[in-house]
Amino acid sequence: MSKVLIVAEHDGAHLNLGTAKCVTCAQAIPGAEITIAVCAADASAVAAQAAKLQHVAKVLKIENAANAHALAAVIAPQIAAVAAPYSHVFGPSTTFGKDVMPRIAALLDTAQISDVMAAESATRFRRPIYAGNSIVTVEVDAGTKVVATVRTASFEAAAEGGSAVVETASVSATLPTHTRFVSVSAAKSDRPDLQTAKRVISGGRALGSAENFNLLYKLADKVGAAVGASRAAVDAGYAPNDLQVGQTGKIIAPELYIAIGISGAIQHLTGIKDARTIVAINKDAEAPIFEVADYGLVGDLFTIIPELEKLL
Amino acid sequence: MKRILVGIKRVVDYNVRIRVKPDGSGVVTDGVKMSINPFDEIALEEAIRIKERGGADEIVVVTIGPADTQQQLRTALAMGADRALLVESAAPVEALDVAKVFLKIVEKEQPFLVILGKQAIDDDNNQTGQMLAALWDRPQATFASKVELADGKVSVTREVDAGLETLEIDLPAVVTTDLRLNEPRYVKLPDIMKAKKKPLETLALAALGVEPRRRVKAVKFEPPAQRQKGVIVKTAQELVEALKKKGLVA
Ligand SMILES: Cc1cc2nc3c(=O)[nH]c(=O)nc-3n(C[C@H](O)[C@H](O)[C@H](O)COP(=O)(O)OP(=O)(O)OC[C@H]3O[C@@H](n4cnc5c(N)ncnc54)[C@H](O)[C@@H]3O)c2cc1C
Ligand SMILES: Nc1ncnc2c1ncn2[C@@H]1O[C@H](COP(=O)(O)O)[C@@H](O)[C@H]1O
């Protein structure tokens, strides 16, 4: 039987939605028994949320003052220490999961399968490569411990309504002190979160300045959308890095994605492949973004944005 | 000798339109342009800047790959690396084994810093640096957008989902690069000539005592599902009406 251990992502108070998506991925493995591990200084609040997810059998609290901030070098040995009974160890393919999961895999002397978009069985998975330009089906031998990151855009979050047992694991791994958290600068905003928003409006290089990006924020607020950006817009300093959508930014799956002044480079498109409806606004009728857009509007964004604002 | 080790992977150039072979056995790589993985160029640029500021004496670039990877190593030497190591393997090597090879080289070369790309843009694995740091039992700072060295420590700003995170790590350590860390320099012609005289050593994988395994087997490759081309609307009004009809906006 498959036993799946999911490494919870959280900020000390709230369980990240990515964890519930890992649960859905794990559920596709026939007969999987699912456990969520919560590494925290005080894991109670997050463990309680994890225990409510459907199909979760058990929640493991791994508490240590060193877990106050999620440091891969600190978390990995603790997960490795409890991983023995599990056939699979999953984490979300977020910057948290991407950082910590390979470190766990190496401690367990096993390979990692990155960005799993489907679990076809306990040993067979599908994942994107080459910025999503090919999907590869991979297989491991039965009995191999599988460490994987789960491409969150490919899965719905597991619903609430479960009631898993919560246990405390005592872990005796020696934890390193060579890695110290200093600070995180998170732009706090009341806008919906880019990764989970139903609607996203993104801007590209064509916006031309950080001030002009305000046009997007105003439009986004009108329709309750999150704001995203292309790499070019982030590089130019028009938008902060956490708004970048694409191969090296966030992979998102909103119901509505509106790309404004974005050309549609492969690396950007990778991030929006799973968007239900894509709208492109670009003054160049030949821009590659129109190849993937459900609705295209050719024109100058500086005249179109104010028009949209009035109409919405 | 204060040494920095930089990983260089040879990958299909990022501008190439990727095609899946009709029989599903892989991706077409014959006759396509190959380049240094973009994140590795950034890794090398960062190492060069550290050396230029007096923070390092020597930069060694390392690749595990086919003999042809010499081309990319020569480019790296022209950019400013001092020495190159080519660990030859005709077959692809899994990230865990790449990390094991790097560990062997780390033990021999004793670098104070290893800089790798955050991911190779062919397999998009994003694993090797983290695995090396685990095997080496040293700190990792992944997705770096700023690296500041100061007496035995490094302060690294990382691009994370929430924004920017800063870590302080002890040396030696592994850093992996994100796109905004720097803009790699262009190679100048005289440097290409000079690079021809720089040492490039070839090693056999077996000589390092690492036996690569195939733990994850690729069964088949497919092109991604294609999106249907949509419609071009003429006005903002038409667009908003279409979106309203689909219930996408109120
Ligand atoms: C390894 C690697 C990883 C990358 N990862 C990412 C990633 O994660 N995300 C990402 O986005 N990119 C990524 N890129 C960069 C990517 O290749 C493109 O360079 C980038 O997406 C271009 O951004 P853009 O569309 O905003 O700019 P441009 O390509 O310059 O496009 C601007 C567009 O705006 C249009 N325009 C100009 N003025 C107006 C106007 N007034 N009104 C309407 N339209 C106008 C133009 O016609 C053009 O199509 C990556 C690149 C590499 C090499
Ligand atoms: N075969 C290789 N040779 C040299 N460096 C590599 C190799 N594979 C991976 N790397 C390094 O590890 C980084 C991350 O690769 P990956 O984990 O495969 O996505 C790359 O950007 C390189 O710096």
C-alpha cells in the first residue's frame, strides 16, 4: 500500500493552499494513506487546519523553535527522520517546496520528480519539461521511495470536512545553525493572491513605468482580480518580483487571464497554460500571445484600459 | 586559494522552438542550437564579479555532459572562468548523481562557494543545488537575486513566492541563481582567443567513483495540449460583452 507524506507549507498561522492541492494529487494514487507533516515552532493552529482536509488520515506535528522560519536546511533533516515508513514524500511546487524537497530527496538518497501534473499510479507520473513544451511520462521501479513536488496549477485543493488524527512526532535530528533567517519583504495588499485568484490581469513591458502599472491595479480592483506581470515588466522595475508569471515565476490557473502589453514569449505562456479563458490586448496583431488567446483585442492599451474601466 | 565552483549545463538554447519527436521517444535535439543554461551564465557572471571585487582568486567551471560540452566550457572560459572541468558522460545524468559528482569535485577543489543555476531549462528540475547542499551538509540559498559576501558569511536575497527573503549563511555554501541576480556580460573576440590557452581538463565519470543510476525512466514524451485559437474582437465593448456572457465578469 502507498503511504504518502505531505510536507505542509504554512506561515506559522495558515496552511498554504498548495498543501491541499498535494492531497488531491496524492489521492490519485490507488489506496494511498495520506499524512501531512507540519514543521513549526508551534504547529497546533496549522495542524488543526490540515486535519480538516478530506482524505487525510493523520497529521504529524514536528515542533521545534528552529522551525519558526521555513529553512530548507533545518526542515529537511526533520522530514527525512520521519520519512522511513512512507512510500512517497510530496510537497507543493512553490518556492518553499522547490527549496526543501530536493534537500529531503538527497538525504533519503532518492531522486525527485519535479512539478508532477498527474499521478497515474504509485510509480508513474506526468510532468512538464522544456518550459511546458513537452509533457513527459516517467516511471520509477516499484519499491523506490518517490520524492515529488506537485504542480499546484494542475490540481484543485482538497475540500474540508475531514477529521484526521493529530500526533506529535519527536524528532532527534541535529539541526544546523549555519543558515539564518534575516527578513522577508512581502508586499502586503488587499488584492486577491496571484496564485489562487479566479481572475488575473497582467501587464508587460508595454506599460512603460511603475506609475502606469497603477492603471492595471485600478482595473483589477474593479473586477476583483489579482495583478501579474511579465518578466520584462519585473526586470524593468514596473512590478515587484512576486508578481511574475511564467516558467521562472508563478504557474497559475485562473478562470480569466487578461494579458495587456505582453508579447507571449514561451516562458510567459508556460505560466498560464491552465488558465480557463485568456484575453490578450496588444497593439501588434502578430504578437504570439494571440495564438493562445480566446479573445484578442488589437489596439493601444492606453486607450483600451480606460475604456474597459468604464465598461466594467 | 579562494575558489568558486560554477556549474555549467549545456542545454537547447532558450530561443529554439521545442519539438517532440513523432514517435514520442524524446525532444528533437539534433541540429538545434545548444547554449549554456541561462541561469548558469548568471552563476558564472556572479562568480566573475566576486573575483573582480577581490572576493575570490579562482573560478572553476564544471560540467557533466557529452564531449561537445567543450564548446560551452570554452565560452565560459572566455567569459572569465580560470579553469574548466568536463566530466564526460554521453548519457544524461540524473540530478542526484550530478550532485554526487559535484560533491566529489568539492572535496577535491575545496571551494568556499558553489554557484549553480536554479534550474536547467531542459528538464526544469530545480534540484541539483539543493541536493549538493544536503550531501555536503552545508547551507543552501536558492533563487538568489542578490549575493553579498562578508567575512565567512554571505547575505543572500532570494526571490520567493511572498516577495524577497534575506538569509545569512555560513561558508562554504551553495547558492543557486535567479534571473535578476545580474546581467551576464558578452564575450569579446580577444577573450575567445585567450580562452583557448586556459586549462580544460576531461575526467571520466567512473574515475570520480560515481556510478550513475537511472531511477526515473522516461516512458514517453508528448507535445502539450494545444489551446484553440480564439476570436479577435474589434472593440473593448465587444470584449466586455463576451466576458459577461461567459460569466467571467459581472
Ligand atoms: C530562462 C528564461 C526564463 C524566463 N522566464 C520568464 C517568466 O517566468 N515570465 C516571463 O514573462 N518571461 C520570462 N522570460 C522572458 C521572456 O522570454 C520574454 O522576454 C518576456 O516574457 C517578455 O515580456 P513582455 O511580453 O512584457 O515584453 P515584450 O516581449 O517586449 O512585449 C511587449 C509587448 O507589448 C506590446 N505593446 C507595446 N506597446 C503597446 C501599447 N501601447 N499597447 C498595447 N500593446 C503594446 C508589443 O507589441 C509587445 O508584444 C524568461 C526568459 C528566459 C531566458
Ligand atoms: N550536467 C550538469 N553539468 C553541470 N552542471 C549541472 C548539470 N546539471 C545541473 N547542473 C547545475 O545545476 C543547476 C540546476 O539544474 P537542475 O537541478 O537540473 O534543474 C544548473 O543550472 C547547473 O548549474
